[in-house]
Amino acid sequence: MVAENIGEYLKENGIKQTWLSEQIGVPNTTFNGILNGRTELKADMFIRICKVLNVSPETFAERGKE
């Protein structure tokens, strides 16, 4: 769910998946696997994503709960 929310956030904000994968230091294929649920999103990577995007972790945990 959190990985799906990250993907939605990227689309909504016009952020390229390849750009973010470079910023967090993982191959785009790995990051794509995370967003598609084929690869587990580890806590340390989640924190790096939040830092690069300058958002709180709650941004992705709460999406879709409106």
C-alpha cells in the first residue's frame, strides 16, 4: 500500500521514477519492483525516499484514507 502511494505521489507531482531511483541510490529496475509490489520496500529506503521528496512518512501512509 505504501509503495503504491509513493507511485501515485510521483505521478501527481510530475516526478520521474528514474530521477528518484538515482537520488535514493538504487537501480531503476529495483525501484520499479518496489512500486509494483514485486520487491519489498525496506524501512531505510522508505526513509531515504521521504527525505529526498521532503515529505513526512505519514504522507504515504495516509493517502487514500479521505
